[in-house]
Amino acid sequence: MNKKAIFFLGTGLSSIVSTAQAAYQLNLRAPVTEIARQIYDLHMLIVYVCLAIFVVVFGVMFYSLYKHRKSVGHQAAQFHEHHTLEIVWTIIPALILLVMAIPATKTILAMKDTTEADMTVKVTGHQWKWEYEYLGKDVRFISNLATTQDQINNKAEKGENYLLEVDNPMVVPVGKKVRVVLTADDVIHSWSVPSFGVKQDAIPGFIKETWFRVDQPGTYRGQCSELCGKNHGFMPIVIEAVTEDKYNAWIDSKKAAVAAAAASGDKEWTKDDLVANGKAVYEKNCAVCHQASGAGLPPAFPALTGSKIANAPIFGADGKYLKDGHLDRVLNGVRVMPSWKALLNDVEIASVITYERNALGNSVGDVLQPAQVKAAR
């Protein structure tokens, strides 16, 4: 191989190595909250302590091996027990642990101090989405993965925030202490936002809590970090920190949307409008289990295409919805399927049921009105 070829080969390999190194981060995510900074500083302190121990221990060991090697005439010393030495090498590690334990304890206590919060948000984990409820604000919504199925199935180019984007982010004001209370309604999830230094399990039947205060406006992302089922990797967390004026405007817009949804639930909807609206609701909430085509993933997630439930009557002769019928199952859930009555409004439930009965290979032809869902509740 000539010198020119060697030069170009070396340049190419150097470029590949540099690109690969640039793709990796060798430390924690940049902290943006007080707790995250404490965790970062504690992490660096312990790294430096470990580095110092490494240098001292291995320095002494390698020095001893080199200076007392057999080839220069040293003979191995024979001795047993040395009480002073044993005391010293017990006390020194204990002191090192104490030095590390003091700041670690302070950080842990600070992480658990949720007192004097400016606001409280209840977060509930579902398979596989997050529900946010702003206590005292009458604001409640579901946050779903916004990455398209085409991107997930490699049919479309992946975006910058692939699998880390949602349709409804959590919005908080900067400079305010936000208390987060967590639970789950099915399995254990974990609400984790590395930039905040927050990772708290959401456990069914229990209330756990954590807190954060964001200093700078921005968008911060995290993920569920507890293996919670088939689509564990598809329930991201997105938090937008904004000024207080923007936060108040956002709260007002959410309340207005709830009022508009309640008003639209009292009107008579056409079949076409319900089907069109139901398609969006289905793709956002149901397709992850039952598939976009309605084929499902039997036996865990049955097909909706040709389903006896989706093709059977909704109401009985007495006008009440049938037990284990289509509306009953959507409202109250069954087995691994969650109860949707607390997650979707009347219009969304009426729309998605109408869509499932008149699409996905089904053609029942009937219509479920939001007013009927409201009465069924």
C-alpha cells in the first residue's frame, strides 16, 4: 500500500472515530434544576474520590511491584498480623465513606422535601401513556406518543425527537416549585426526567411524590424507566417550562377546550363527523394494541375487524347498554384493556365506538351519540 493510500485510509478512520465519539455523552444530562445540580455535583465528587483512590492504591501497588521485584535481589518478607496497619486501613475507608455520605444524605433529604410547593400535579401511569391532572385548576388531559407509526415501522424518516414527542406536553411555570404526586392504574411505571434529577416510580394503589423547580424556559424530555409491558419504550414525558403569563394562558386554553368539548357533547353528530373524529381518537389511543388496521395482536389484544363485540347491538330492548357490550367495555375496561371513561370525554368515546363499528372492516351502520354516552355514565 503506497503512502497516499495510507494517508487517506488514516484520515477516513480518524473521521469515523471522531464522529462516533461525538455521538456519545460521557456524563450525566446537563442539570436544569436545583436537585439535578446537587446530584451532578455529588456524582462528580464521588468520581474524583474514586479516581484518587485508584491512583493511590494502584500507584502504591505498581511502585511496590517494581521496586521490590525479584530480579533486583529483593526477598519476600514473612510476617503475620499488624494491628496498627489493620486499624489504619479500616479507619481510612470509613472516613472516605463518611465524607461521601454527608452530601449524599443532604441531597436525598432535599429530593424528598415536597413542602411549600407552589402547585401540585397528579401524574397517573397507564399502559402506555401518562395522565396529568392539575389539582385545583380543573385541568386534566392524556399525553400520548406523537411519533407516527410510519416512523416506528421504518416507512418514514425519523424526526429529531423520535419516540420523545407527545401530543399534550406537561406545562409548568419557571421559578415555581412543582409537587408531583404519582400513581398508576395497571402496572408499575416510572416517571423519569434526567435534566430535572427526577425519577419516581408510579405504583398501583400507592401515592408517591417528588418535586422540581425549573429555572430556565425550555422543553425537557424523559421516558418511563420501569419495564411496564409491550410498549414500555413508547411512553415519553415532555415538559415545557414557560413564563407565568404563558402558563396562565395555557391553563385558560385547556379550560376552554374542556368547556367546548362539554358543549359539543350535547349536540347531535352526523355519522360522517363521528367516524372522522373517531379515527383520530382510535389512532391515538387504541391502535397501539388493536393495530391501525384493527387486526389486533391475539390473544392478548383481540382483533376489532369482524369482532362480535363491535358488530353486536350496543343497547338492549330496555334501552340500557348491554353488559359486556361495546360501550360497556370502552367505559369500564376488561382484563388488560383500561377503563376509558376517566380518560376520554363523551364525544371521544361516542366517536371511537362509531368508528370501530363502521370502519376497520366493519359496517354495522349505526351511530352512538355523545348524549347516550353521557347518560350511560
